[in-house]
Amino acid sequence: MCLLLTIVAAHAEPSEELTVEGQSAPSTAATVVLDREDIDTLPARSAQDLLEALPGLHLSSHGGHGKAPQYFLRGFDAVHGADLAAQVEGVPLNEPSQIHGHGYLDLHLLPPRLISGLELRPGPFQPSDGDLAVAGIASFRLGLEQPGLWLGGGLGTDGSGRQQLAWRPKNAAAGNFALAELDAGGGGGSRRWWRQARVGLGLQGRNLRAWLLAMDSRYASPGVLRADDLQAGQVDALDAYPVVGGGRSRRVMGALTLSGLSGRARGEAGLWAGARGFAVEQNYSGFLVDPQHGDGSRQAQHGLAGGGRAEAAVSLGRKATIEGGIQVRADSHHQVEQGIDLQGETWEDRYAAEIRQAELGVWAGARLRPVEPVELRGGGRLARLGLSRIEEEGAWSAWAPVFVPRGSMTLFPDRKTRLLVAAGRGYRSPEARGLGGAERAPVTLADAVEFGVASEPHPRWSGQLVGFATRVDNEVVFDHLEARFVATGATRRLGLELVNELRVAPWAELEAQLTLADGAYSRTLLGESTAPIPYAPRLMAVGLARVVEQRLAQWSWTGGLRGWLLGPRPLPGGFASRSTGGLDLSLHLDRDAWSVDLDLENLLGAQRDGEFVFASAFDRQHPASELPVLHLTMGGPRVARLEVGRVF
């Protein structure tokens, strides 16, 4: 992570903030940094929607509003977060060895109003990047931008409603806040309802910062529909089969951080802790395996996590900066999996275990300017991972050592046209559920390289062209019949990315993004192979139009229009998905103490959210077939939401 230290200087008033950057500019051409003004121009209703500001990243929500989405980035199917790391002010958000998927990344904990900034980077190129930073990493900052007491609420055409209360003392820093939010909806179709409650508290002093976030969510999930049933008219796009689907998600996290500055040295140390409760019910294959009870399952876990970190950077003048840090994390949770019938009643106990997982990581790096037009950054991370699993069949424990080097070079860093090269190795920790008694557990390694040019030839025009390549030594793919993720072999990805930004007026900007990625196996568990990686996207195109604080009569308005196109993706068995796309609009208007927000989602009425190939039998009146068929997860309907708020 780029070492960004926000501190309050000892001689400043409590409301004054001093931001000290340990690195002067992004180390890769593809890095995206957003402040609150940028966030307000994006059609994003949730924290996870903001991740789509990174070129090449796409979310598939599977029609639900409570579960973590499926993440796609630069030819990666990162499933529910196995290859995409995220953190909030240095606190990791991914859940290693989670019952529903290793690295599970659920961002519903973060209220969008409390996100003051976001840094998005593809690839594992910073020395501080830790576990799961394979396809990319996201770093959130917290803060309430608007002082005073804010009350707001609104309704949507999908039966949704949201009420929110937020408060920040009028002469206090943005890190002092309190927020409470209720969000609910019917979803506009079968089994798509959700209920969410979130609270956030923050305290910021001269050198001390603390925050607490909590969330409780219940939701339904429509699951999949067979493509042949849709074509025959046996089900509608917003229907759901009469099987179980949905769950409950609860989480609380808090952190305490101390920052300081002394001459050319700056440092930050912090502790964090969290508690988690999770349960999900699912049935992807109907009655294929068990015609009597059905193939439904319930996965659940609860537990605790915590850790600490310390980071420091020392400037040796314009030509050298040295930085380093230490990070520790420990997780302990109990998880179970059960077979359930159509009423959600348990009829079979399948798995139960106590999971313990820990990581100790140490990293160091340096930024050097040996000559004026060259900036070099390099370093590495050394980590030790410990895992254990205790269940009725016995106890397993293992450890895994990791050393990953990273480095980058920027030519002409202070000019309008910059050339950037970055290389690094990322890693994915082993999943505790997959332990087999070996003393040393295998770690998935990913070697990545990125070449790019970023240019601003005109004050109104900027762009970047990036080429990238990644090799992963053990790809993870979701098995719908087993309802778990399995390792399948080594893969490689080659790609190209183009981004162009045009400022058509001081208050309006257009942006076009195109990401091409070719992903294929180099070796499977059965031997050498050149088969394409299933579900991995090959083309992602995005168009954005943004307006910042334009005056209209007595109103000031900010907004954005985002259109996207996801090209065909390879599916198992030689199938390929169809192209899909969408269009979303967001407008924010301010007048004196009042604000109005209008969100229009899925303006094109896109229905296909995801496509999968496997065997199923949802109609018990006909003999079951084990032949794989196409299944779809359907997006929601067109939705308009209007919210009104006032500051007191």
C-alpha cells in the first residue's frame, strides 16, 4: 500500500489536518485515486460499486443485495474476493478460509456516505501488499465530508427505502462522525428482498484516530435459472425456483491508530479487532443429487479476528526515501455446513470445524532518484502463515513461508508524459478447509508485470496505455455441485488497457476505458493444457460522463452517467457467454441546506448478470440428466430511486 499518513500536527488546532505522502506519485500507470468529489460523480449506491472505477473491473451481484458479489478484473474471475484484497485505513476486509469462499470480500459494512477517498491498484506491486493482493487491491479512507446534522430518506420503484442520520461537529475534522442507516427493499422480483442496518462512529484527535463500524443484514437470493426453462417460457427472468436461497450477514469492526511526524520521519501504528456472523442458504442444482430432500445446503460461521500494524518512512532528501512495516493478523472461527430441505430444515450434517489462521508479515522498501528523470521503487515482503483445522475426523495444522519481491521504475516522473514499469509477486494463502495433514501448506503465487505510458498532452486531454501479464501457479474455480472452490492448475494472462479522459468544460469530463485480456491454462491437474480460463472476462469497455458542481438556477448539481459492456466469456465444456451491458445514471443536487439524489439503475433493462454451465434438475416431474446445461443469474429490473436530505 502506498504509505499515506494523515496526521494532525502537534502545533495545529484539532480541526486542521496535515496529509503527508510517503510516495510522490502512483507507481503504476493504472492506479486510480478518488476523493469525495470524484465519488459523487459515480453512479454507485454501495462501497462495492465504487470498485468499478478501476478499469477492467466488473461486479456480478447474482441478483442479491446481501452477499458479496463475484469480482472480475483483468482476466481474473476473483470469485468472492480470493484474488482482490481490500482494506479500510490499513485494516484488512477479506476473510481468509471463509465458509463460502476463501478471501470472501463483503463491503456492505462500509456506508458509502462515510467513504472520503479510495485508492485502486491492479497487481501486487507495492512491498506492503499482503495476502490476496493478486489481481488488485483497494484501500478505503473514512470520513464525513459535510459537517452538521444530516437527515435523509428516500424510496425506489423496486420497493426499496433508505433512512439515514449522520452527524459531524461543525468545527471538527472529517474523522469525527456518527452515522445510522436503515436500508430495505423488495427487489422487484421473486426472492430479492433485503434488510440492512449499519452504524458508524469515528473520533479524530491530534495524533489519535479511532472508528467503529457495524452491520446486520438479512437477504434473499433468487439463485440461478436454466436457460432452456427461460426459453420455453416456464419461468420469467425475475422468477426463482422453489428452493432455498438467502442468508444473514453480521459484522462489527473497530480500529485505533496513532500517527506521528518528527522531522523527516513519519510513522503510524494501529490495532484492530472484529467479530463476524454469517449464514447462507443455496441450491444451485435443484434435485439432481438428492431427489427427495433436494440439493440445498446451509453454510454458516461465526468468529473473531484481530491484528495490528506499524509503518514508518524516513526521507533522506529528494533522492531517497526508506519505508517499512510489520503487520500481524489472527482469525478464529467455527464453521458448519448442512444439507437442508425445501423448508430450510436440516436433514444432514456435512461438515463442522474450528478454524485458526494467522499471518505475520514484514516488509521494507525504498524510493530512489539516482538521476533526475528516473524514479526507482523496490522492496519485498516476508510472511509466515499458520493454519489449523479441528473437526471430528481429527486435527490438521500447517505453516507456509512466503517471500515476494516487488519493484517499479518511472521515467520522467515530473513530466506530462511518463513511462512506468512495475513487476511483483503476489500470493494467496492456503484455505484451511483444504488442509490434508501436510506440515507445510502450498501457497498460490502470482507473478505480474505491467508496462504503461501515462500522458497529458493537453490540459483538457489525458490518457494511458498499459500492457500487463500475470502467471498464477494454481487457479481457483467454483464447483456448483460441491458448492465450494477448487484448485485447477497453472494459468497465464496477457492483456492491454486503454484509458482516455477529455475535459470538455471546466465542470464536465468524458472518459473511455477498454480492457482486453486473454487468459488460458498452461497446466491443469491432468497435464499440459491451453484451455481458456472459465468465466474469466476477455473484454471490458466502459464509458463515463461526469459533471462536477455545475450551477442550475439556485441549485448546484453533480452527477455521472456510466455505460459498460462485458464481452463474451469462455464457459466450461466449450460454451461461451453472451455479451452483456448496462447503463446507470446518478444526479446529486444541493441548494442551501437541502440535497436531492436521483439514481437510475439498469436503464437498458439488461437481464443477464452471470452465466454458468453445470448439470441440474429443478423439475422433479421429469428424469434428471447429468448433462451440463447453461444457467443464468438474472440482474434486477429498471429502478429509479429518489432521496431527499437536509443539514441542520
